[in-house]
Amino acid sequence: MAEPTASPPDPGFGERLIEAVAAHGPLCAGIDPMPALLERWGLPDDPSGLAAFCSGTLEAFVGTVGVIKPQVAFFERHGSAGFAVLEELVAEARRSGLLVIGDAKRADIGSTAQGYADAWLGDGPLGVDAVTAVAYLGLGALEPLAEAARAHGRGLIVVVRSSNPEGRGLQESVDRQGLSVEDALMAELARANAAERAAGRRLGSLGAVVGVTQGPWRLPLGEFGGPILAPGVGAQGATPADVGAVFGDCAAGSVVVNASRSLLEAGPRPPALRAAAEALREELAAALA
Amino acid sequence: MAEPTASPPDPGFGERLIEAVAAHGPLCAGIDPMPALLERWGLPDDPSGLAAFCSGTLEAFVGTVGVIKPQVAFFERHGSAGFAVLEELVAEARRSGLLVIGDAKRADIGSTAQGYADAWLGDGPLGVDAVTAVAYLGLGALEPLAEAARAHGRGLIVVVRSSNPEGRGLQESVDRQGLSVEDALMAELARANAAERAAGRRLGSLGAVVGVTQGPWRLPLGEFGGPILAPGVGAQGATPADVGAVFGDCAAGSVVVNASRSLLEAGPRPPALRAAAEALREELAAALA
């Protein structure tokens, strides 16, 4: 993966993440309008239901958390009308001062990767603060996204160690240098972040998804130098104590812990949802202190 | 990955692919409205330009090829308005008898993978004949997509050996059983296809993306038993002769070879684009005969 050539404009996504966590704690609230939650909230499984779900979550989360993560699949299943709701959510959330991580897990090469960069890390209607991606085609193939992230003050968050058990076989496979897939990816991201930090940023623009469920990593995560998005707390079984065990060495403000289903089940009433988010936020902040 | 439990409804995607290739040859025409091509065609880089591009390609390709592959990223970069154009393209192409492979390379787990299955392999506005996916989180994580494909007569085409050089390090990494990532994935897909074929289908519903650019595989591709989508011809440097060398052993009608940029540069006039598709189609058919 190429190293950044120009001095980056500030603030980058990393800087903005550090500030968001300082102000509101390390909880990233998932916005997952899946059919089961729509039903639980008494909403129809259609674009109008999505819109009402998004309004309810924003009412609860603005001022309570610093970062939200809409799960794109649950908008995509409603086609272009679902994407129109996502565009509204992104615009309203960013106007309200929330950082938005688009959980899209996009993956491609060359001009197509540039297409995804234009979609998610530019000024178009889906432009978010950071987007998730998958590197099966090599981290180098994602370079157009990485470059867009660095140039536009956005983040690219690559799935490195996923929270689900089915991913272990692939992610633990070993390359010719003797590095596991996940170790090699993490090292390559850390190198790119180090170059960006040398150019003056506190945290690089290239993040990693690191599941809490796999336990502590033998890698020194404290030296990663980029944002970490940590899924696995709640419905997938990990606890705030696990978060402390895995990420205790990481730089302040560099880790956000996602909760989706377990949190959203506290709705649909915004006060109840807000109270659940406040409680989890405090637990996570204590675990990472 | 779970094996299918119920006897599948016919025809499955594999059966329909065999018929499409028998009628129109093994060319899969990419629909890639990237900025450079829109400019070359004299079209604006906005949803109206996309719509005109799609009209032109359909006019050239209906009756000329059996399969088209819209590249989702180039619609996504225009947000919900771009997806509305993609919905129109998919509907019109399927009404015209074309098989549509949505090149989305989606990747996720659990209820989110189910969300992508709902989006692409159901009867919603983006419902296509087959969708591409990426298995960094494990093939088992894609089971909701595989199950939807089998149950609804659709295809799930997983990127196994990509056409770009940056993917080799990861895809050649070796698991605990001594299998490379790509060999392990291919074997797992072949097992699921074998079960489906035992239930009466000529070809299973789980396909693989296998780049032509990496040369012949030591795996016996002829035993794969599912659809193969082969990128790499044209702009990426592979030739029809390479196609014959890599896929010569595969079952008749199981391989479609994608061409996008190199083909679309023959436009914008539909007759010129059609002539280019006819010529390439014949070259590929001869290479695979």
C-alpha cells in the first residue's frame, strides 16, 4: 500500500474520532433496521418504517454518543428507496455533530474501488465520515479508498479480525513470510498510519475492525496508530470487561466499541434507548480507562 | 457451510446459465458506467448519463449476449438516484431475457448477510439472477446468501481467485490443513454444489470468481460443479487463448468470461458495440470449445 505523499489537511478522521470519544465516550451506536427490530418497534418493514426507525435512534443518540454506524445492508434491502432514507440519516446525523461510520464492507479493485471511494468518502449523497471495507483482494487494491480517506479527512476501516467464528480459518491462514492474514493486514495498516502520523496527525486515517470476541491479540495493539472499531459486545456475547482486556493498551480515543441489536432492543422509546446507551457508554469508558 | 436440505426447485441459476451460454456464447458483458467511459460516450457523470449509458448497452447486448454484469459501485457513487437507474436496468434486462449478475462483492455475517440476501436474491427492486460476494469473514458467514440462492433459483458467486496481483498474498496463504485460502474456498463451494447436483441439478447455485490472469490452476476446475465467472480478459491483459488454457476442462456452459472496459470502449454506437461483443463472443466460444 502506497504511503501518503502530500501533507494531510487537518483534522483527519482520527483526530475527529479522538475528540468525539473525549466528548461522548467510546460507544459506537449501530443503526440496524433489521426486520426483527422494525417489528419490535411496531414499524412496517418498508422505507417509511426505516425512516421512523432512524428518527427514533437519532433522537436518542444525538448528544449521547459521538459515533453512529448505520448497517448499509438493512437499507439496501429496500433498494433505491432504502438508500434515500440512508442519505437522509447521514445528512441529519452529520448536521447534528455525530460521526457516521457507514458499515458497507465494500471490496473491489482499481476503478471500481475508486467508484466506492467516490460513493462513500466524497461529497456525494452517501458521503460519510468513515466506511468499512474488506481486503480479500489485497489491501493494495483498496488504495483508492485509502487515498480518498487521507485526502478528504475521512476514515477507511478495514475488517482485520472479525467477531464471528467462521472467519478464523481464513484470517489465521499464514503467508509466505510466516504472518497470519490478520497480522499481515494489521501491520500494513499500521505502517501507513505511521507515515501519516509522521506528517503530523495524532492518529492515521486507516482503521481496523477487531472483534472483541476473539480475546486478546498477541500483537501490541497500542502501536497500531489508527482507529479501531470493535464489534462483538452484546448479542455476540462479549462484555465490557473483555473490551478492557483486548484494547487496554490502545491510545485514548482510538477505540470505539459497537453495539447494535442489544442496544436497539431498548427502543423504541427514545428515553429508554438513550438511557441504555448512557449506561453502556459509561461501562465501556470505565473498561478502557 | 450447510448442505441443502430440501429438493431444489428447477431451474436453478446453473441450469439457466447453461441455457444462456448455449444460446448466446460464454461472454458476460460488463455494464460499467465509470466516469472515463461516460465521458468517452459523451454523457454527463450523473444519473441521466447512467440511464443513457444503460439504454445504449441494452440495445447492443439484448440478443447478442446471454449474461450482463452491472458493476454496482458505478451506480452507488450516485447514491439513491444511481440505484434507481440500476433497478430500471435490472428490470428491463431481465424482461428482455438477459441473465443479470449484480457485481456487488458484498460481505457480512448473520442477520446482515441475510439483509444482503433480501436485497439481491429476493423479489425486491434490486433482485438479480446472481450476486457476487467476498468471503473474508468465512464462507459459512455467507450461508444466508447461499440458502437464498438455492431456494430462489438464483446464484451466489464468491470471489475465490481474483484477477489482480494485490490479492495473491492473502489468497495463497495456507490454513491449518495445509490448504491455500483459494483452494479451501473452492473445495467448500464444490462440496455444496455436489450436494445440490445429487438432488438433481446439472450445476449447483454456488459460483466462483476465478481470474484468467493467474494462469492455469492445479485444481481440477472441471470437477467444480458450479458457475465460474472469469474476469481479466481485455483491459487486464488476458486473452481468449488464456481462457482456453485455464477453463478448457470445465463443463459446457458453466463458464462465463467477463469483459467490461475493453468492450464498452467500442461504444457509444450500439451497432459498433454489438459487433465488438459478437466478435469477442465467437473468440471465447472457440477458445472454450
